[in-house]
Amino acid sequence: MIKFKNVNKYFGSFHVLKNIDLQINEGEVVVIIGPSGSGKSTLLRCINRLETISDGELILNKVPLHDNKIDINLFRRDIGIVFQHFNLYPHKKVIDNIILAPMKVQRLSKDEAKTIAMSYLTRVGIDEKADSYPSQLSGGQQQRVAIARGLAMNPKIMLFDEPTSALDPEIIGEVLDVMRSLTNQGMTMVIVTHEMGFAREVADVIVFIDEGQILEVATSTEFFSSPREARARAFLSRLI
Ligand code: ADP
Ligand code: MG
């Protein structure tokens, strides 16, 4: 579904992604882990072209994303993204945050978009907050709204960039529960997280990245029981 072939990315002279080769198949849950500053967010952002790659090939469902001529809106609707900071519009109600993109991109009527929005709010367990403003919600609730907003576009892939890092410890679980339910429904997901227990539980594939290089790609069981790379072992031993 997603294929990186020898991808490099520079910010000016800084070589942030180095010779990235990675394949993500439909229905897979891929968890990217690695130290802060290692390039995890940049890798994720290349997938929906919030960042462009410098060289190599990045192919999404046979569409070459590295080709500047392609219409990014054609594939972006297939990709939902959830950030660490929820990026909700503060002056819009929860429901209006969610219907925006379906109305604009999928040209749904307001009523159609609202029906879909309510079904996703129900799915993430906060339909009763539809008419609240983001500031009236807890961080965990806001992040669940952000997930509902991503899902409302009916994407083929969901990307998550440290979705629980900004949350208080006691509400991390409610967001992980929503993500876990998505993994059970066969959604293709690429997740950057420091929640190792969650990673271990849901990941089909763990990708360990350090200093812009993928050092290890392994099943969750392999990675957590016996990481091959010394730097992965060091990383895990600092966390656990
Ligand atoms: P991670 O998500 O693993 O913490 P990032 O992908 O955010 O890492 O960043 C990787 C490196 O690239 C860091 O050193 C960061 O400072 C740098 N970086 C990220 N975005 C930019 C940018 N827009 N311009 C210049 N450097 C950047
Ligand atoms: Mg990051």
C-alpha cells in the first residue's frame, strides 16, 4: 500500500531521512519508534506529503507521491492524520470541526456530513459532546474528536503522530482504546508512539529508527523479546 524506495530527505544541508526502504501492506499496523529527533514525524509527514522527499521513490497505492505533477488532493482524502496537538478549530463546535472536510472535499451536504460525523463521534464515545467547543473538552476527549475527524473522511490509512504525548497519564488509556478498536477493524495504521506496551500489543510490524535511518524492522514479538540492534536494545532499556 505504501512503499518507500531508497528515500532521502534533507532540511537544507541536514540529512534527516537516510536511504529509507519500507513497505506497508494493507491492513497492517506499523508502529514507528525511536529517540526524539530521529525523523519519525518527518517520515510520517512524507506519507501525506506534508513534507516532500528529496530523492528516491514513495509510492502510495501505485501513485508516485514523489512526482510533483500529481494532484495531492486526490490521494490525501485516503489518508487521515492525527497529531500530538489535536489541531481542532477552537471557534468551531465539535460537530462543525468534523463536517468541514467531508463537505469541502467529498462535497457532502451538511445533513449528510452531520449524520456521518455523529456516527464517528459515537464510535469514539463522545457523541454527547457534539455541540461543545474544543476548550470545553478534556485533552483525551479532544484527541478522540481529532480521530473521529480523521475517520469521517473514510480514509484507507490512518497516521498517528504521538497522539497521546500531550495527554495526562490518566487519560492516555481512553485514546489508546479508540486506536485499539481501529486496529481490530483492519484499518491500515502507521503510528508513532512512545507507549511501548501499546506498541507491543497492537503492532504487526515495529520500525526502529535512529538518526534518520531505519535500523530494524521486525514483528512486535521479535522486537520486544530480542531486538537485533544494539541501539534498539539501548533505547528499550532506557524506557522499560
Ligand atoms: P522525531 O519526530 O523523531 O522527534 P522529527 O522528524 O520531528 O523527529 O525531526 C527530525 C530532525 O529534523 C530533528 O533534528 C528536527 O530538528 C529536524 N527538523 C524537523 N523539521 C524540520 C524543519 N521543518 N526544518 C529543519 N529541520 C527540521
Ligand atoms: Mg515527532
